[in-house]
Amino acid sequence: MDNRKVALVTGSSRGLGKDMAIQLAKKGFDVIVTYQGNVEGADSTVAEIKAIGQHAIALQLDVAKSGTYDAFVSTITEKLGSEFGTDHLQALVNNAGIGIHAAFETTTEEQFDTMVNIHLKAAFFLTQKLLPILNDGGSIVNISSGLARFSFPNYAAYAIMKAGIESLSRYQALELGSRKIRVNTVAPGAIETDFGGGSTRDNKEVNQMLASRTALGRTGLPDDIGGVIAFLCSDDAKWINAQRIEVSGGFYI
């Protein structure tokens, strides 16, 4: 087995996850892309990575279904050897997620449980299942949200999961430190993607409102985020651990 660096990025068929995967490739990583249903987007991400000169494959994964994790890890283990010529991951980015825009008083238990399963339970138990094949000295990046620091109406269920992610990252950093595994959190601000119905990207009034509250005077773009992830997964960030890094252009400061 050689020393190739392989990163796994969940939810990387589009949006922020796609840019994370591409920026990791530019940093010298091979990448395992996961998608829930958007196989075309995942294939596009893979093609862009291969065009950079790194290897990539796409695997289907619904992070909300924890009962599938064992089979997924077995597949990852096999693909590491057959596709990448290694037996370990060097980096894990827990990115997969969706948003629910609902008032506190009308949020259903089903919506709440969906947020738990996708955002909190997945980052806890998928990471746990992957630990045997994560390199000592590797890196984990968990994706939070600026909404864990500042509050907007109708995001309670989503935002409190992200607050939980930030606490989880610190505990993971503490307990995995003996293996020299670093764990950090990245919290994006408002980004122009299709997240939450795409209002930041498509609604001019919303975009202007958010930009006016941002020190740098605009909303974020996907390529504002991926480079930070790639940096944290690389040896350039070898002494950064247990940190929350908000990437929001200076929102509500």
C-alpha cells in the first residue's frame, strides 16, 4: 500500500460539497464522493476531479439511514484497495445535509427527527464506523452553520443540530487526540446555493439584506468554502485542532 491521500466528502454531488471535493483534489487528495440521489451531479464532480489529475469515485449514501453504515464502510474499505491502492482514509468531511425552514411552533416531530438523523446522528455514528480505516494523524472536518452563532426565525431545528455538531467536534478532538487525529468545525454563512430553496442566491431582496449585514459586503459563493476545508485537511493545518472556523465574510460582527 502506498501513501496516497484519500478524502471522503459526504454530500458532494453539488453545492458546497462539490467545491470541497474539487478543492481537496487541487490540494493533492484523491476523493470519494457520496450522493443520495443525484448520480449525475456526483459523476460531474468525479469528472472534474479527474481533470485536475487526481482519482475519484462516487458512491451512493443516504446518511439518514444509519443501518446502511456497515455495508457502506465495507464498500469503502474494498474501494480504497481496488481503486486507490491504499487501506486508509486520510480525511473525512461530514458535509451531507438539508435544511428545514419551519417556525418553532409548527415544526413537526418528523422534521425534528430528520434533522437529528441527517446532521447529528450521521456525524456521530458514521465517523465512529469509519475510525478503523481513518489514518492516525488524519483529519475530520464537520460542517456546522453560522446559524449556530446568530439566529434567524424558522431555523430552530436545523440550527440546534449544528450547535450540537460544534460540541461533538470538540469531544472528537479530545478523544481522538491519542491517534493524532485533528477535528475541526467549519461554519459557513449565507452562501449562494440551492440550500433552503435557493433564497440567498435567487431572491434579490434576501441577498441584499444578507450582504448589507456582512462586513465584506456580499453573500458567499461555494468556492469561498472549499479551500478552507482543503486547508484544514492538509498538513498546512497540522496544529489546528478543536476549532470552530466561521466562513461568512464577517456576518453580524
